[in-house]
Amino acid sequence: MSESTVPLPSSLPARLVRLYGGLALYGLGIALQLESGLGNAPWNVLHEGAALRTGLSIGTVILAVGALVMLLWIPMKQKPGLGTISNVLLVGPFADAAIFLLPTADHLAFQSFYLVMGVVVIALSTLLYIGAGLGPGPRDGIMTGLVRLGMSVRLSRLSIEVAVLAAGWLLGGTVGVGTVVFALAIGPLTQVFTRWFPLT
């Protein structure tokens, strides 16, 4: 292992720090991309669209969708962990808090900065909370459940992303250049961050 690599935490306190730090950053990343106004990741297109239709805050919708998605775990025989439950309960409030605190992006340069930082932060935070080894997020569990039922990882991920993107767009969620940037950049960025925060 290289000196620049951060090993997986072995003690429970270290894993909890990684989990909850990752979830807080994930909420920040969502807020940055939403506030950019340039287009969201597929799930957040859905969350934003549902928030617009219901009048609820984006964080409340994220929490509610996460809880509903977990119901789909039952027929797939997926078992949630502490990280799964924490993801459902905390990412939404963290996103709402970040939206409240972030200055309004009222210029394209500012919006672009929010977009780029949002994608970077989401990539990093995903590795942090998944790498804690305390259970995947509820939305990740749908993919792994479909894989267990015989669908390929690529097809399961693509099917889920297309479905939620289409539903979110129909509800009025923002689809734009940010959606494309997220799709193209999230994989490579996550791979880069595995140098310092490996999953295995």
C-alpha cells in the first residue's frame, strides 16, 4: 500500500466518523448541484421535481424517497445496515441545511463553480460513507438487489438512472448540462478518489 493511501478504518469510532462525515458531505454535494441551477444528478432531478409538486423541502423529499425505496428491499431480500438507515434519515436534513447556508449563485461563473464542486463532493462523499462498511445507501441497494436477481450491474444501474431521470423530468426537475457533467464525471472522479479512500 502506498504512503498516500488512507487504509479502511478498522475501529468502530473511525468508521462512524467516516460514515457521518461522508453523509454530511453528500448532503452538501446535492445542495451545491441543486443551487447551481444547471442540472441535477438523476435521483436529484426526481427529488427536485417531487419537491416542486408537493411543496415540501428537497431534504424532506430525499428522506421520504429513501424510505419508500427501502420498501423495495423487502422482496429483494436486501438487509439494511446502520449506514443505510443513517443515509435515509440524515442526507435530506444535511442537504436542506446546506441549501439554507449557501449564498445564492446569481452569475454563471458562480453557478459553474457550484456545479463542479457539487460533483466532486458527491464523488468523495460516496467513497467515504460506503467505505465505512456499515451498509450501502437505499438507492444503491436497489442496484445490488437487481444484480442478485440476475441483472448485470451495467444494465441495472442504467435502468434505474433512466427511470428516475425521466420521472423527475416529467415532474419538473432540472435537467441540463449539469446532468451530463455528472454522468460523465462521477465515475472517473470516484476512481481518482479511491487512491486515498479505497473501498477494499
